[in-house]
Amino acid sequence: MITVKTSSQIELMRKANLIVRDTLQLLMDNTRPGISTWQLNKLAHDYIVSQNAIPSFLNYNGYPASICVSVDCEVVHGIPSKHKILEEGQIVSYDVGAIYQGWNGDAARTVGVGIISDECQKLIDVTKECFFQAIKAIEGGNTRLGDIGHAVQSYAESYGYGVVRELVGHGIGRHMHEEPDVPNFGVKGHGLRLTPGMTVAIEPMINMGTEKVDFMSDGWTVKTRDRKPSAHYENTVALTENGVEILSL
């Protein structure tokens, strides 16, 4: 069931998402060669808790950490570890969720570790722009889910990149994952119509090579099948009577 939020509920989601935004900035500011992904997880956990919020990923369906840290060919859901040390030239995706007074925020960013290749930087930049292409589709009004997916897919594929099919964006509110699913591929003019009061997480997951992925034996980590790098960019978005608002920016 899709839940429509009131303005006061969206205000609480806005607060949750600003905590997520600031957590992501903290992570990006501390991204450097030699730091472990577990250290980054602790930084994020401690900050979220200091803001009177709850890390929504921790223990979610048994997930063992407060954030997801996915490196290079890891698309999403990389598990932080004391033994997983960032190295110069890698790219790393951070996915962060926080609950504030019962309402969820969710966003993700991909950044380089030290100096990265032009090829990897282009992947990061295009993935981010895929999100904003989706926002442009929403701003046009009378939007359907297929318009979002079409905007992301057409932009990413124009660069020869693969658009992940098995993982999608989602509704969000009192629960981190709610209806509807928000795919990064689709047919323009098709699918559920977006209406004011809906809140969704739009999250392009774009691969440098094939769109195909493998699910790892740890039950969480997803990698590109060809082991080429992947990037992830996500924000929580609210549809209002006055247009679209990106809550985690």
C-alpha cells in the first residue's frame, strides 16, 4: 500500500534526511587511503546517534552495520570491515539511512579515494546526473514511474553504461522500504502516476560495463558480473503541491 504523507510528516522526514546528508558529508570528508571501512561505519554510527536518530540499516533483516560501504565493483550493500582498507584510486559508495522520530531518511553517494582515473570520475558524474535527469522528469508534471526509469536509463545508456535491473529505488516513510518500487529503467508514460504526498528514494545504480550483477555468499554484497566499477547516487524525494523537493540535499 502506498502511503501519502502530510506536510508535518514530510517535515520529520526532512529532518531525518538532513541527518543522512550530513552523515554522508562526514564520510566523504574522511575518505582517504588507509582508512578501514569499519572506521567509517563507526564515524557514521556515532554521528547519527548524536543527532538523536537511529541508524536504520543496523540489524535491518540481520544487516551487521550502520551503513553500507561498497568499493569498486561492489554495486551496493558492501559490509564494513576492519580488514577492508581503502586504497588510492578506488571508488567507494556510501549508503546511509537514519530514523528520526519514527521517520526514515535514505541517501547514497559515490566518491573517489585519493586520485582516481578519468574513467571512474566520469562514471560517478554520470550516475549523479542520472538522478537529476529523473528530477527533471518529475518537474515536468503528470509523472509516472516509467518516466523516472526512462530518464535514468536513457541517460546512462547514452554513455554505454549498464543500468542494474535487479535492484531498484523505493517508497519511504515510516518504513525504510515501502511501495512503490522505483526502477532505474522503464517506458516513458507507463506505470503508477506520482501524486502529492508521495515520498520515494530515487537511486541510480550504474555500472561501467554490463548491467548484470552477482549476489555474494555473505547474503548482502552485490557485485558487477564483469567486476568493472559501479556507482550509486540516491536521494529521498517528496512530491508536494508546489513540485518536487529533494529532502536529502
